[in-house]
Amino acid sequence: MINELTNLLMQEGAAEVGFSWVTPPPEYANLTNAVTIAVRLSDAVIDTVSKGPTHTYFHHYRTVNAFLDRLSLTAGLFLQKHGGQYVCVPASQSIEGFSGLFSHKEAAVKAGLGTIGRSALYLSDNFGPRVRLATVLTDLDLSAGFRPLSENNPCDGCSACVTACPAMAISGHSFSEKGIHILDRSACSTHMKQAYQKIGRGVVCGICVSICPAGKINKQKTIAR
């Protein structure tokens, strides 16, 4: 079943698929297994965002989110067909403040697909920050697909995102440093609304995604995980 689901999602356009055990929201306490779906962003689009977002990037961002939601439903229906319950976590949705129903990054890291960078971005081992994520929670046992946590650390010795952030919202500390806020989310959000409203509701920036060396080094084709 794990291989069948992975192949299905990859054929539909996912760049990476992973599986993990998670602590779900209280209302879905029995859905402790997660499917992570990653879709790779367009290098041609992301490369143009190093100085700020473009209308093309804004459209691409929304299109990929919608595509991820469709892939999530595909995965959920597959799991239901195999006797499981499922909940698709929206690819992009804020419920309280800057938080969504569940952290896609948490599930992706637990699935062994990548790490969290200084920018608080999820960094895929294969594609750096140039991916968007979705998560499907289920009560089916997916442990056959679990992988070890990634030991990759692309941020070691790098501060490209800290220097480039126009909101000065990135502290430069490592995500692994306990009790330290590495990103001022309020400063980030405020700057986007003030500087990029003309792009589209001021909800995107993308500079830290564009300039991150981890997204530029590896130009591999889609990889099954």
C-alpha cells in the first residue's frame, strides 16, 4: 500500500512523498500517521524573486497550493479506500495568528525528507526551500514507510537569508537552539503587507526562498522517497 500510494502521488506530480508518526490536533487524536506531499516550485520563477516577489510568483504560489490540496484529496481517498480515515491539512491556511491546523514542516522533518533552516523555512534535502508542502493525517499504520531523520545541515556557515531579509526578521540563530525565536513572524508579515500589497494581498515575499544556496545547488529531477 505504501508503494502504491507513493507511486500514485509521484505520477500525479509530487516531487517527494514521506510518512511519519505525529501528534495530531486534539479533534483528530486518532489520526497519528501522516503522509507528507512535496511539490517542487519552478526554478525559473523562483530565480526572479531574489529582490522581491513578482506577479508571476504570486500566481505560481497560489497554483501550487491548489495543486497540493488536490494531491492531498487523492491521497485521502486512497487511504479511505483501504479502510482508513483521513483529514487533508490545507496547503496554506492560517487559523490563529500565523498557525494552521497542523505543521506541514513538522511532518516533513519527521518523515526524514529534510530539516528546518535559519529562516524557519523547511529545507528539503533534495530541493532546499523550493518546495511547497501538504499533509494528510490518517489512522492507518504507515510505519512501513518511515525513514530516519535527516542529518543534513545546509545552514552551517551560511547566513544568506539573514542578510537578504528586507524585514530583518531572521535572527540568524539555528532552529535547533531551544527557546530562541529564529523568525519574527510579525515583522515578516507586516513588511509583506506594506511592501508587496500591489503583488496580491501582500501575502508573499519569497526572497529567502530564492537566495537560499540549498535550493540552488541541487538541480536533480523528481526523486521518489
